[in-house]
Amino acid sequence: MRPAIFVAIVGFTACRGGPQQSAVTTHTAAPDTIEFAHAGADSADSALLTPRVITEPTVVVFWIAAADTFSADDQSQALDDMNYATEQIAAELKQHDIKLVPTNSDTIYVALPNHKRRTILLTGLDYPFGYVLVEPGTAERILAGVYDEDELLDEIEAYFDLPSSADSTVRPRIST
């Protein structure tokens, strides 16, 4: 099993206590390294069930309650794969000041001007887990299911218009 430095999706069974708030903003988001419990906890008690309010460029990792329709083995494999991919992209996101936050809520809000919010619903997708790429002022990109780190990084680079990590390789010098 791969170690999980930042495991946003494991939060579906997190046992974090504390009072629920009406919305959790990315300003109070979890630190870069979080580890959530993955066994036996009641996800109904999780602060991660509180819908996120996105105010800045953010990648939201989601795992909603409908994931319980998958077998325990399938959930575990998807969780391991998502943990690994998320861990691999975390440094790139941090380098470009893009937040990485988890949620178990089936709703995300994007802050708009004039104190309005746009709602993103995560129910009814092909998979009840995945990623949502959000930059307020533009349309979100929902990546439902498991993505390997290369595919995920390609999607993030395209959405946030980042330089390709493939471009960072050293190119041969041409001399004349």
C-alpha cells in the first residue's frame, strides 16, 4: 500500500470532530499534509461534509457517500490510486499557488462577485469520487473517477493554463 501524505479522498470516513459551519472556505483549508482515518469512522460526523466555498484557484478532491455502492476492494483500490496521484501533484499545485482541498460534500460553492455563489453538484456523475478543478470566474472541470498522476497533471496544466511539466526538461543546445 502506498503512503499517503495528502489524502483528501480518504476523508469520506474521517473522524474529525468539532462543530459544523455553514461553509468552509479555502482560506481555512487543511494544511498541505493531512492524513484521515480510513476505517470504521462515521462519515456523518465529518467536518468534510460541510460544502466548500471556493474563492481562489483550487483543486477539490471529492469522495461522496455514493462510493459505498462499490465493493470494499474496489473502494480501497480507488482510494490508493487517488492518494498516490494526489500526492504526486501536490508540489506542482503549491508551486503555482493552487489550493488542494478535500470534501465529502456533494455540493461545492464558487464565490462570485456581489456576494453571490455558483453551485456545483457532484451527484449523478459516473463515479462518486474524483477531482474538481475550479478557478472562480471560469467554468469548472469535473474529473470523475481515478486518474493516474500524468493524466491528472495534464488536465490541471490545461485547465489552469500552466506551463507543461514536460517543457521543463532540458533541451539540447544547438550550436552553429
